Amino acid sequence: MSSNLFGIPDQFDVVVIGGGPAGATAAGLLAKNGRSVLVLERERFPRYHIGESLIPAVMRPMEELGIVDRFDQRGFERKYGGTLVWGNEQIPWNFSFIKGGPYAYAFHTRRADFDTVVLDRARELGAHVLEEATVKEPIQDETGRVTGVRYTVQGDKTVREARASLVVDASGQARVLSRRFSEITWHDQLRNVAVWTYFDGCDRLPGDEWTNILIEGLEEGWFWAIPIDKDRQSVGYVTRTETAGKTDASLQELFLQEVERSTKLKHLLRDARQSGGWRSARDWSYQSHTFHGDGWVLVGDSAAFVDPLFSTGVALATLAASTLSKVIDKVLDHPEIEKEALKRYATAYSGFFDEIRTFVERFYDRTKYKEFYYSLAQEMVDPEKKNEPSADFVQLISGLSGRHPLLNLNIDDLTAGSSVGAAS
């Protein structure tokens, strides 16, 4: 096996494009199992990223990586639940994660720090990580199978190659392989625009709500307020793209106007001072038509991304990465099952994603009341009505409903003599 000038080999079991939570989780768990892995990350960590509030489903892959204690050491706020001003009565109501077990909390994070912890752990576990490396294109053999990638490193125009048995696209919304090999569907009901910034000197919610995320719905949109560092909060406003387009106000002006129409949020910000610039994003809820192909597979935002109402992005990405690492581990030992194993992964992933997307779309109807949203969750995840509707609601928004096999995907039958073409 040869190596390049960085001392990194050019042949691997797996090449992962992207070192964010999805890519780093997949790479770390594969390396933990003794697989040779190369992570090619376009940026230099730590780097800024939105998505600072996590849900309990993220705890399982973080436990597998062995790093949950590091988030406490970093001083991340434990997130025990949420406070909503949502529904036709505009009366605040709370939820607590402990009601949806088995994890009583998640974290609010500075994503630059969180993502760095996860990527550093992948390094510790044995993955080769090359930052400021831009993937230019996949390498394909005469049959069209992806057998590696070509990439460059910042400051060096040399195009280098890395070969692998499988290539994982975890490149986020850059969608390095997804753009080439798959169309996407935009979810029209979730074509939104978000504008956000940061405030210091914020008040906090009282008592047991101290570390809750605040989600406050208004007539034309909603706010998030996330306590991420002492008295600092990340505050964002989300509205329909078409709604934002009907006003002459800038997104920043719209944000400030809507703060004044809020109830809880404006009190949290009454003595606060803005401590960050304005950022925005739009039209971000989508799903790739194809999650895998010959020699390649998608995970994280390169596969799909759903509206951030319930902060599901990181949890969905890392859960999928954890499952994918187990699937790839089997495929590397049994290459003949690759197509069917990746098909099952894709089916489980898209099913879990669709559950979240469907609930978010229906939750956006703010003309209802708390009990309606509880019963909606129960209808989706507990039709036998084994639990209280409020517990089903918490379980669903925790990402732990367990209704889809992404959480417990089994492909053992594919390596036990079963027909590879059997239905999943």
C-alpha cells in the first residue's frame, strides 16, 4: 500500500466525505471495529454551524463513541425538555424528556465545539482525518462502480486519489455524491426561511424550565431560543418563504418586528444585547430520491434534511451513521450482500425521516391545542394506545419512537444463507 506526502495511505476500507457529526460518527465507529477509514473534510475545525439544540436520540451514538462525559466537561447545558407557546390558545406548555425515556436529557451545544469533539474522537479511534480537503469527483471503474475519490488539499493544486471498498457521502448540504447520482424532492409544505442571531444578557425561563428550549409560535412563523452559554442565547425566526417575500422588510427587520409580537421571548430579551451577526437559510427541507448506489451511500444532510422545529437534524444524522457503520462492517466481510444491505438501510432511514417530516408538517397547524398534538403523536407511533398520549409525544420528538428499524436494523439473515434478494 502506497501513501501520499501527508503519510496517509491511498487505499482504505471506507472513504468518508465530510467530517460533521454524521461522517465523524460513521468513521469513528468503523475505525473502532478495526476498519481503515479516511475522512476528507472541506473545512478546518472548529468551524461555525447552526443546529445547537440536540434531542435524546443523539445520546445513543455518542455513548457508542464513548464521549458523553466530554460534553459535560465542555460545560454544555443539559437540555431536559422544552417550553412551547403553540396552538390556538397561545398558553405556554412544557414537555420533559424523562417522560419518553430512556434518556432524561440531551444537550444544548456550541456546534463548533460539539462537532470538533466528535471528529477528534474519530481520530482517536483510528480514522485518518484530513481537513481542508475538497473532494473533486468520484472515481468509477468500467462498470460505473464508485471505487474512491479524487481530492485536493488547500494550498496544493495536486489532485490526489483515495481508493476504497465503499464511499460514504456525509458532506451535508454540499451533497458531493448526492448531486451527481440522485435527484432530490423539496418538501413544499416546509419551504421556509430562517433568520437568526445571538444575544448576551438574556433572562432565562424560570424554575424547572431553566435549560428548556423555547419554541414560540406566532401568526406567520415561530421563534426558537436556545440557552447555549451562560447568559447567551441563539434566537431564530422561521417563516414561510412566500410570506417573507410579501413584505418589504428585510429578514432582520422582520425578526425584530416579530419579537415585539411575541409573549415569552420578548421578556427573555428585554435587557439583552445582540452579540452576533445575522445569518439566514432558506428552502432547506428535502430528501434524496436514492440513498445508495454501486459502491456509495449517503448519510446525514446529504441524504435528507427536515425542518428544524424539533431539532432533529444531528440526532437523525448520527443515528443513521451509527446504523450505517454496522451495515458497512457486515458488507466489508460479505461483499455479496452490499446491494440488499444498503437497500434495507435506505428503507429504514427514509421511513424514520418520513415519520419526523410528517409530524412536523402536521404540527405546523397552529390552530389546534396541546391535546391534539399529543393524540397526533400517539396515532403515529403508538396506535395500540399502550402509553399516555403525552408520553408518545415526547418519545416521538425525542427521536426514540422505535417504530422504524433504523434504531435496530438487522441484516444478519443476509449473511446466514438467506436469499440476497429477499424483501426487507
